[in-house]
Amino acid sequence: MATVLSVSGSPSPTSRTARLLRHLDTRLVDQGHQVVPLDVRTLSAQALLGADFGHPDIVRAAELFARADGVVIGTPVYKAAYSGLLKSLLDVLPQYALAGKTVLPLATGGSTAHVLAIDYALRPVLSSMGADHIVQGWFVLDRHITVGADDSVVLEPGTADSLGRIVDTFSEALAGRHRPLLAAAG
Amino acid sequence: MATVLSVSGSPSPTSRTARLLRHLDTRLVDQGHQVVPLDVRTLSAQALLGADFGHPDIVRAAELFARADGVVIGTPVYKAAYSGLLKSLLDVLPQYALAGKTVLPLATGGSTAHVLAIDYALRPVLSSMGADHIVQGWFVLDRHITVGADDSVVLEPGTADSLGRIVDTFSEALAGRHRPLLAAAG
Amino acid sequence: MATVLSVSGSPSPTSRTARLLRHLDTRLVDQGHQVVPLDVRTLSAQALLGADFGHPDIVRAAELFARADGVVIGTPVYKAAYSGLLKSLLDVLPQYALAGKTVLPLATGGSTAHVLAIDYALRPVLSSMGADHIVQGWFVLDRHITVGADDSVVLEPGTADSLGRIVDTFSEALAGRHRPLLAAAG
Amino acid sequence: MATVLSVSGSPSPTSRTARLLRHLDTRLVDQGHQVVPLDVRTLSAQALLGADFGHPDIVRAAELFARADGVVIGTPVYKAAYSGLLKSLLDVLPQYALAGKTVLPLATGGSTAHVLAIDYALRPVLSSMGADHIVQGWFVLDRHITVGADDSVVLEPGTADSLGRIVDTFSEALAGRHRPLLAAAG
């Protein structure tokens, strides 16, 4: 079992990105992981943009990253890249806040024309933060995410299959990360 | 004469990025341009991160972009890319807020290892916003910017020369942009 | 009138990229420019990959770049980036072979998922070569290019319109580049 | 024990990149891996640039990738990115030639200003080829690599330490990759 921090970088209170992450969280929980959701928009905007490292919200967010074995990073694609909201959180974390961690990058957007934003924009930032293993990410078209009246999420079948495989690969990578510790314990 | 919006994306109130931009503004003014400084950190953090498009700060910022012929974009490099603060402003502007405009990208940082962040991270975002002409940018090492007691800025001589040429090229590109209008008026 | 070098970086002898460029060349000629086509695949492969700077093919290619006012760079997208063939030519050119030049980047590919390869992969390379003005590029889907029995090219109407505007913008940028010289001559 | 393909993408017959890789190969061999060196410049240039997938050199290179558990990819940085020679090899490999593999990206260059080329240029290409795990790469300054009269390589001490750690991390990632198979066998 691993501890997974699941971070949504969407500024919208009715975000497809956030709902998608919460939907995937259940799959990770089913696989035995402990999942901690983090919605960046609930943190103090003033603290994030003012680089107020001592603010309780920032201190707590940094602790959540420090404790996590794995991190899911979800962002909408705006202007061909990750959201400013997500980046403002990453900016106030320690330089190597992802050291030793397994990371799953996910993005949502209105057009497949933005698919490469994960690998060309987001992944280099995550790599600069010392991430140990950034697994293959996935780009989800907004229209493949249907949100029900009860906030439940239904994914277009092909997308659901792909995301299932992506999450399982992330889960296996997390398990691989823990094996040396178990072996050492044995 | 052109109208230039000079945007600093540093979260720090004693930012080298902001002071560098104000220093370069004087050169642009000397060349006959009207320069409007915009320090993103003075805008409402809540409005920026909450994507509150109707907030007076956001409306005013969008108008400043709309009126500008040229835009100087300055950012510190954090985590191998532009600041989240800068991106949070770009995110709330119209998709093509840079259409028809001449743009000068500048970055500051502690190590030359981050030089390519301008071309690989910032420029694609500016291009996605429809920028007409993004001139060659420049990366300035923090230690080459000395801030005096009176907030005056002294640049290391080689950096001063390079930045002078960069600003002049931007100024010429702005002038070229206006020539067709003048010709048509004649 | 400007001199435009129109470079195809496709390895295929029946390349859609090359035919697209030849098709656009005629529009540039109609606008009064002199267009010089360069098909990288016709240069010596041994000289390109062996970095044989003194080989006649490389010397001639470097001269064509030196003489050009504008350069059209066309490449298929392979593995999320420009072709190795195109890059092998750029590698043997002087570091600032694009200094003072206006550049139009174009890419072709089978999926819109590769659109961002122009701005994230190709543009930074062109920028590192000192390009003065890299205008907005365009990504063309392979299936929007139909090649007739006589090698004539028919573009899907929407693509034809977009490419027409892109080429016209490039042409205007080339003209702007020349105006100062004319003004000085006057 | 894993099979590691160690690929040099330098066009130079006296390449620092190639010698650096051969130097690191010995460390991988000492750790029990079988290392297969591949110098892209020894493959047929005509086949690489002509996309001649059936050429024996290309068929053999594709087989070496298929058999490898891990791949070291070394390239000089030219024009702010990987070499055209390296990309011309990647272009003729299957789209997912790196699926299931652990990859170590390394670059050499004359200036630290090119450090980010690994994460912004090379890594997205490797990711598009389905790489399972691209470990943290390393950029080595040319002047930190001294080649002796007998072709032996001496690294600047700080670089030697960093590269040692990088190679060890790659080696551990390779081992982690194999553990599931061993566990299954048990």
C-alpha cells in the first residue's frame, strides 16, 4: 500500500479535472492505496501568489507532498500549458519536493491539439522537481467526461479503458517502488 | 511611437525581475514609446486564481493588453519554467490577447542552466496567444543585477550591452509594425 | 521582393510535406518573391550525418540560407517532433544561420495530437539559430492534402484558407523586413 | 541482470559523448548488466535519412532496441536540442520501440545554458516512444570530460560523482523492473 496525493490544478469549482481525479481515486483505493485529495483552488490564493511559504495552507500542502509515495497531478490545459494555479502551488514547494516519488500527469482539454502539453510543458517541470518516476500520462477530452446530477462521473468507454490502464501502470510503479523496502525488511 | 505594456510576473515585492523591467522601461521611453508598467503581484490573487474574469483587476489588465502594441513579459524562472503568477494572469486573458502584438520575453534566474526556459516554456505559451512577433528574448542572471539603496539598478556591463541590443531590436520591431499604418495614412 | 528558401525535411520521395511546400511556393511567387526550393533528402546523407561541413552539398545549402531573406521550414512530425533529416541539416549550418531572417514553420502529420510539436519542438531550435521573426506556423493533417496524378496538390478548403492567411502573414513580415532599407534608400 | 543498449548519437568519430558512454558502460557491467554499445554514426547514413526500414543496419538496430531492458541515450546538444543523427535513428524505429523499457538520457555540450535540452527536447520524444521509465538524466560539460592518449576517459570529480549516482539510479530502476518477473518465477 502506498500513500497517493491526488492534486487538481483547476480553478473551477465545477471542474471536470477535479471530478476526473476523484473518480480515479476510487480505483487507486480499490488497489489498496491510501489517497489524499488536494484541490489547489481551496488553498489561500494570497499565500500561493505571494509566495508566503510560512502560511498554514502552504506548510500543510508541502507536508502532504513530503508524506506521499505517489502524486497524481491533474490540470486543465490553458494557453498550451498547465494552469497557473497548479504552477503557483509547485512554485511554493521545495525544489526537490518530488524526489523519490512516482508521478502520474493527467490533463484535460477541449481539443486533442493540446495533447503534447503534458510531455512538453508539465513533465519538464515535474522532472526539475526531482521526480523519480513520471509514468506515461494521459490527456482526456472534456467531452469524454460526463458529470451526473449527483456529481458522479461517466467516462467515454475508450477513455475509461485507457485511463484504467494508465492508473494500473502507476499503481504497479508505486508497488515497484516499495518492493526494495519490503525485501530489505524480509 | 508605440504603447508598450511591461509586465512583471515576480511574486516578490523586492523583485529583481520587476526592477529590471522598470530599468528597461526608461530606455523604451527614451526611444519615444509610451510604457505602461504592470506588476502582476498587485492584482487580486483571488481573482487571478479563481478565474474571476469580471473582477475589475482582470478587466483592467485585459484592457491594458488590448491597447498595447508591444508587450514586455518578464518572469523569474522557477522549477524550470515561468512563474505561476505570470501564468495565472495569462490564463485569464482572452485566448488571442497577443494577436497582432510584438512581444519581448525576459527571464531572470540564479543559474544559466535555466536559459532555455524562455524558448521551451514561455515562448510556446505566448505563441498560443497569437503573438505576431516574439523577438529574441534574454535571460539575466540574478547576480548581474545590482539594486542600489534608492532602488536604482546597475547591470553587469556585458548584460547591459546585451539587454540594450535586445530592447533596441524590440523597439525596431515595434516600429516596423507601425510603418504600414503610416504608409497607408500617407 | 524577397528571396525565400523553402525547405522540406521529409525523407519520403513522395512526401506530402514537400508537395505542400511546392504548392505554397507558387503563392509566394505570385506575391513577387523569388522562391528557392530545397529538398533536404536530395543532399548527401553521408555529409549530413557525418557533419562534413566542407562537402559541396553542405556548402551550397549554407549559401542558400545565407542569401535568403525568408525561410519556410516544412517537416513531418515523427515521434512528437521534427524529422531527424531536417535536424541533421540544421546541425551542419552555422549557429546563427537564421539571424536577420523571417521564418515560417510548417508541419504535417496524421493526427492533430501533434500540433504543438511546432511551438514546443521546432520553434526553440529555430530561435536558437537567431531567427529574427518566426511567424505563426501551421500544422496540416495529412488527409487534408490530396495529391493528384500529375503531382498537383488539392487542399481541404478550410486548410487552404488557413494556409493562405499564414503565407500572406509571412509575406507581409518579409515586406516589413525590407521597408527600412527602402526607406533608407529614399 | 539486465540487457542495456548504450546509444551514442554523436556524429564525431572522436566524440566525447561516445567515450563518455563507453566509460559509463563499464560501471553498468560491474553492476552485472550486459551492455551493448551502439554508435549511430556507424549505421548507413543513406538508410537512416532515407527511412529505409528494410536495410540490414536498421533491422539490426531495431532488434537491439527490442531485446534491451534498458537504454542509455547519449547525445551532444546542437542548436538547443538532440542531434539530427540521433533523431534519424529514433525516426526509423517502431513508434513504441521504448515500451516497457527503462531509459537514461544523457547530453554533452559546451555550455550549461543547454542543460534543459534533456527535459524539454529529448525526454518528450522518448516519452512518445512509450518509454516506461525515463530516469533523471544528466548534462555533462565537454570540458569536464578529458580523453587520454589511450582513449581512456577522466571525468572532473564532481561530474564523476553525479554520473555515478545517475547510473546507479538507472541500474536500480532496471532491477526494479525485473523484480516482478523474479517474483512470478518464485
